Amino acid sequence: MGLDLNDPRLLLREDVLDDPRPFCDLLRSEAPVWRIPGQYTYLVSDPALIREAVRRPHDFSSNLVSILHDDGTGCPVAFAMAPFGDPVHVLATADPPLHARHRKLLQSSLSPAMVAGLEPAATQIVTAKLDSMLQSSHVDFVAAFADLVPALTICEVIGLAPDDAPQIVTTVSALGALLDGVTHADGMGPATHAAMDLIVYAQRQLQSALDRPADKRSGLLAVFAEGIESGTVDAGEARDMLLVLVSAGSETTASLLATAVETLARDQEIQERLRRDPACIPGAIEDILRTDGPFQFHYRATPRDTTLGGTPIPANSRVLLMWAAANRPSPDGPVDDSDSSEDRGPAPHFAFGKGLHFCIGAPLARLEARIAIEQLLARTASIALDPERPPTRRPSIFIRRHASLPIVVTPA
């Protein structure tokens, strides 16, 4: 079946959800700013236009004003979230100058240098989960490892109890239905309830930190508590930032881990090369981020009438900055990499976003992925897909996630 840009259901079509790369290539070549027919939703796929949009926050706000969901017929329609300027917009969904204040609070704790200090703790988490996983030759990598390791790591970073990790995985998974774009109207309610559950959890954890003396606090909870007491942020901002870190810090890295291991399982040659030369693992991770990164896009909203690439975009439109499409090869040549300074990695790509909202957790995701792949390859002689149980993915226009990844492992 061909890809028809006049079809308002194209974005949610099953084959596009399963493999969005042909759709991304079509956007790059024929519609760098594509309006979904019949509504004010625009997909931006050209790297230069994406960079322009992120440099114009007054025209393209990061506030999550509305999102897409399935109207029940396979057509994406708007679902209202929060108005421009609402206090719920924090960190990744905040605009300048508020965004700078939020980022400054966390930047020193999540800098590459500080994250490097987490390597012993992250290594211990990975080792423990591999010890358990490798007791069997046939395992679901998602359930046994990819979901739990990032959740345990984010608990360590924030200062949450590790016993909370399984419930965090469950709640964040339920919350994902709010943003996956394929949820029908009757499913948006339960997803919203999951978000409220996570908000209540974050509030309790934050209050518990505030109730303790400063020298008894740990992790980012200590940073948030100090920020509240100093007046740098209020309690609501801190709670909502904690919510963002718990959800994004667990789900996106889980996506990266599973995608990386499926890539290895499908290519024994890459496995062997990385086993022989583990120094190549960081570069391999960057290749995976570029070709099949977790986030497909992030939302922007237009507070006023504007234009991008010669396309008029009315006020109150949704604009999807298509990171995945920007990472695809240019119709006229190689992938655009002229703005690589923000990526802070050995290979340029858009997987962690661009501009002011470049992912603050990127160093942590890279650390977790490197340690996990290093240890997994060191402790196995072979990783292969289970021929009896193919991998499955969770349908989503927003984030590429495995639902399961059955693999067969041969110990070293």
C-alpha cells in the first residue's frame, strides 16, 4: 500500500507505526512541513527547519497545550492538555526564561562529569539484573532487563527506594497511552489517571525529603528540596519536574536498551566486532540512536500566527518536530549534521533533540546503554532472536518501544 500524504489517517496507519522510516523519507523528500489534512497539525521533517523552529520559542512554544489521539476511526485528532503559561509546563515543556531556571537547578547534577560518578552504581544495577537474566537461555529482554534497569537507575539518581522500580515501570507504561497517539478517547481517561498516580507518588517523595534534615537527603530529591527552601522553585514546579524525570528517565532508556539488543541479535558480525573491541560500543550506540532512536518527535504549539519554510501556520496549531525524520538521509545527500555541537557525542544526530531543550538526561542514557552492552557482550558468546517468539512493539507515534524482545543467550 502506498503512502498518500492526502490521507488524514496516514500517521496512524499500522504499517507506518510498525516502521515509520519510509514515511519519514517521504516527508523529507516531498513535504518538509506537512499539514495533516483537515486539521491544524504540522509535521516538520527538514533538519534546517527544525533548528529554526527550536530557535524561535516565542513562535513555537514547548508548552504541551494539546496532543494527538485516535478518534476511533484511525484519524489523529487533538486532545487538550493545559493552556499556554500554565504552571504544569516545566523543564521539557517550559519556555524561556522559565525553562532556563528549571534546567539550571538540575544541570550540575546531570552534567557528564557528575553522571560519570554514577558508573559504579549503574554497573552494580546492570550486574545484578544480568545475574538474574542469564540464569535462563531463553528470556524476554524487556521484562527481565530493559524495563527494570533504567527504573532502578533513575531511582538511584533521584533518591527513591529501589523497591519502587517495578511500580514505576507499571505506572509509566500506563501513562504512555496518553502520548502514544493511538489511544482512543475512552483510553485517555485511564492514562490520565496513571499520570495522577505518578503525581501523587512524586508529591509524597518530595514531601518526605522536605521533612528530613538536609544531611539526610540524597540524589535529586535533595536538590529539589534545597531549591524549594531557597525559593529557586516552588513545590509544584519541583513535583512536576520530578514527574518528568521519573517517566522520561525510565521509558526512553528502556527503549534504547531494547533496540540496541535487537540490533545486536540480528547481526552476529556487529556482536563479534564489539566483543573484540568494546571501545567501539559508544559509537555503535550513537548509530542506533540515529537510525532508530526512542523519540520520534516532540510537540510544539503556536501562540500566534507564524510561518515556517514558507508554510503559514495559524495560532493554536500543533507542530511536531520530527527528530526521527531529521535523522534520515537527506533526499539530496547524507544526513544533515552541520549543527552537531549540541549533541555532545561522537556522531551527530537529533535523537536527544536540539537547542535549548536538548535532553538533560542524555549523558545518563549513554552511560546506562554503554555499561549494559559492555557487560552483556562480555558475559555471552552469542545473542540471538528467539525463532519461536518474534519481538513485539507497543504501537505509538511518539516513542519507539518494545513490548517484548525474546532472545536466546549463550553464556561466554
